[in-house]
Amino acid sequence: MCGIVGYIGNREAYPIVAKGLQRLEYRGYDSAGIAIYGNGELKYSKTKGKVADMRRKLEAEIDPSGTIALGHTRWATHGVPNDINSHPHFSNSGNLVIIHNGIIENYDALKKELTSRGYSFSSDTDTEVLVNLIEDVIVKEGVKLGKAVQMTLNQVVGAYAIAVFDRRKPNEIVVARLGSPLAIGIGKDEYFIASDASPFIEYTNNVIYLEDGEVAVVRKEKGIKVRKIEDDTMVDPYVQELQLNLEQIEKGGFDHFMLKEIFEQPAAIRDTYRGRLLADEGIVSMAGVDDNLERFLNAKRIIVVACGTSWHAGLVSEYLIEELTRIPVEVEYASEFRYRNPIINRDDVVIAISQSGETADTMAAIKLAKERGAFVFGVCNVVGSSIARETHAGAYTHAGPEIGVASTKAFTTQITILALIALKLAKAKGTISKSDFQMHLQELETIPQKIEVALESNDAIREVAFRYKDARNCIYLGRGCNFPVALEGALKLKEISYIHAEGYPAAEMKHGPIALIDEEMPVVVIATRKGHYEKVVSNIQEIKSRKGKIIAIINEGDTSVRELADHVIEVPETMESLSPLVNTIPLQLLSYHIAVMLNKNVDQPRNLAKSVTVE
């Protein structure tokens, strides 16, 4: 959600920042802009639309030369998407320029106060209020930019990641964060600023992830000084080495990042369980669980908090953990959990799931759980992310960068981690037999190979997609641990094709949704053999008797459902508890191909952002 890129050094800044903004397009945005300082002049261009639109406009209007630049992709919160509301924004004097991710909640009161003192505003944004408030502090208090930013941020309520430049001091950029991520890349006599490390990975492997409540002054000659916003104390920042390479964030010959990431799932799952799953030795090794095993074993309850696709992974984990460990599990939307005064006890374990590790609602749920004494375990993909730092312990999924807004490999790698946790706890509690435990480990080890087989149905799935690309509605059905897979399949179709779709437990058809069935309604049914197979077959018969169109996900060699369904997609058979890992693959591909056939922007669906860092 929104993207920040900045550069200060000796190179031409515009190519670096423009390319960086294109790397951040996956985050979701509706407008873009860049400000450049060069030859004593502060120049800018911004526009509603894509980064490519902004680049064409900028290169036609201004000389882009300069060694300092700030760039931004905006996802609208305050003010509609248009050229005026796009970032960067300037103070009334024209001296200060700012880019900002997040929301300033008390901006209206601040705007009224500034207006009473003679400030004027051309946009509808909270960001323009913020930059003028910084200027007001400089004028009134006679302080330098870094101190002014710190003093200003102590007056605001909300979430932010900002970068501010003063053309009167063309040797520094001031950055700060609270609730929105911000990384500083460290090169030789040059610095890179970005919402994540992807914009500068070809220039440096050294990065500082600014912590919440910190402000940093980045000077070309003097380096970086970091302070706490609240009390001005100095901070010694931790410099990390990036475990990311350029090849990981390129498409690698695929038409879209989403398709690439669907096909990366076998490797991503192997990377996720590598070193953790030792099937031949009968061992699950997870440091974050091992070091806190008593907290897990003594838990009266496990609460899973997540949003979107991660919430669906959490629902799968409810089946896994309860079945294997007999520990009660509750799965909560983080956005609801944080606001409903939940009952949280000190003997609860909270598992927070987020691909990005920056989801605002999940972060707030974590803080609430910690305040009430619960042990919080994080499952995320991004090393150094806020959730990784805020939780007591955790596990990375090792999925690699996920650029497509619609999560695919995040879902399957999250389930992999959660399955490993369930198996480890079950063995420690003695709620699983040695033979059953060993069988689960061996089966989990084969899942990547079975997904590779499922991916071989890509061409057949494309043909099914062609038949149903013009559908206006779709129902997805599953039972047991495949009910969350039905929800996830419906979400994928909605996200990228904009076709209305809903997921239901198959048995719930009779309690309302069956009224929707007619000859125009495609119904996707997960009908693999393990689990409540006979019941699902009965549900299919009920739909067929009402002329519904059945697309069935079946196991290889199934003839019963094949005779009933209009279309079948075969996947390899696996044990029920692990079947979501395989069964979700054809649903991802079906959504992808329908969206492509409808000429939708698969990697950047409208109105969506990869990392939801504001409420």
C-alpha cells in the first residue's frame, strides 16, 4: 500500500528512483510522482495513473538530472486519485517536499489550526497538512529539519512512513516511521530509501529497517543518525545483510508475477520445510517452537489472528492443530479482534500470520495480545518486517518475494509452517502415534512433487477458464479442511477477475445458497477422495438436479464424480490434512486464466494493495 523510494548520493537519482517505483507497483497504487533536486533547483512531476504515465509526463516537462530524488506511488485515502492529490507535496514556501505512506488521523484539526495562521492548501490530503506543520515548527522554533520532523510527529496521531527534503539543505533527507515500513539501503557515499528493499537490491546488500517511532537524518557526507521520536534519545541502528537477489523479483519468462509464483510453489514449500522437516529421522526442528515449547504445551487455547488469504491459512490450521494436538483453536480476523475487547488470558498462545509482516490490523492485534500477557508467535515471509520484530518468537515461510497482489505461494507456505507446528506439538503432547507422525512427515515431504503434477493440468484448466470467463457469479464448495480452500478459491477469483464469487461449506448449500443455482451458475467443488467424499458427491447431485454447472477438483482415477461433473480437474491424492496444499493449485490457475482472458491487470488488481499498512 503506497510506495516510497528515495536516493541521495553521487549518481543520477531519477533512473534509480523511477525504476524503484516500478518495483513497488505490486503494492497497489493509483498515482505516482517524483521530486528531483539538481543544479540548485527542485523539480517535480506527478500524475494520476501508472508509473509509466508519470515517467512520460516528467521526461516531457522537466530536466530529470540531479543527485537527490524522492518518489512515491499513492493508494488514495484522503482525497480522490488525481494529479493534485498525488505525492510529492510541498510546503507553502516551496522549501520542503514530502512523500508519505499512512494516515494522519488528526489532520483535520491540524489543518484548521494552520489555516487560521495563514497557511493554504491545494490538495485534499493529510500529507500536505503534515509538510506545512513541519514548516511551521521550523519557523516558530528556529530548529533544523530533523528536529522539526521529530517535534511535528509528536503532535500527530496516526500511521506514517515519511521522507522529507529541504532545498535549503541539499545534503540530507529526513525519514521517519510509525506503523508503515521503511528501509534505508547503505552504499558507498550514497543512501537509498524505500518501503522495502526491492528498489535497491542491485546497489547494496546492507540495509537498516527503521523501527516504529524512530526518525533518521540521512546525510550524504556524514551518514545516518537515528533517534527516538518520543524522547529524542539516540539509537544505534542494526545493519542487516539482505537475503534477496534481483533474479527473485523478475518474471523469469512468465507473463505475470502471479503465474510465476504459482509455479514456484513446489520450490517455495521445499525451502520452507528445508532444515525443519527431517522425515527419515522422524524430527520436526523449529527453533521458535523448541525454545518456547512449554508455552505451547501449556496453552489452554491457541488464537490465530490474520487477514485475507492469511486468515484462510489460519482456518486450515484450526483443523490441523485441533485434530492433531487437541488444543482448542480460534481463528480471528485481526481487524475485528483488535476492536471487540477480546478475552485474552496469559496462558493463551496467539499465532499472527502475515505475508508481508506489516499488516496494520495484525500488528495492532499483536500489541493488544502482548499487553494482556499472551505469548505471540509470528508466521511471516519478510525478514526484518515489523511482525517479525514485534512477536516473542516466530517462523519465516521462506517463500521468497511475492510480487503479485493476489497471494498464492504465501498461502501454501503458511499452511506448511502451520502443519509443521501442529505435528511438532502433537508429538510433544503424545496425541499422535509414532507411525501416524512418521506418515505425516513423509507425506508432507512429497507435497512439492504432487503440486508439480497438479501444475501439469495448466492447459486443461485454461480450457475450463475459457468456458466460464463470462460468468457473473460463482460458488465454491468444500468440506472439512477444504472449506477454507473454497473460501480462498473464491477470493482469488474476486480479486483478479472481479467476478463475484463466494465459498461455502458444501453442506451449507441447503441452508440458502442452493436458491442461486441455475444453468448459468458455475459451482466449483473440491471433491477429492479423503474426508467426507460421499457427502460431497451427494451435494454435487443436488446441484446437478437444479441444472448447475459443476467444475470438480478430483483425485486421479475418480470415475464417480467424473460422471456427474461437467468438467473435472485431477490432482494427486494425499492425506486429508495436507490436501489443501494440493487442492488450492487448480483454483489459483483457474482464477489466473479467467482474469487474463478478461484482460484484467492480474498482478495489480484495481483498488487492492499487497501490504495493507493502514486501516
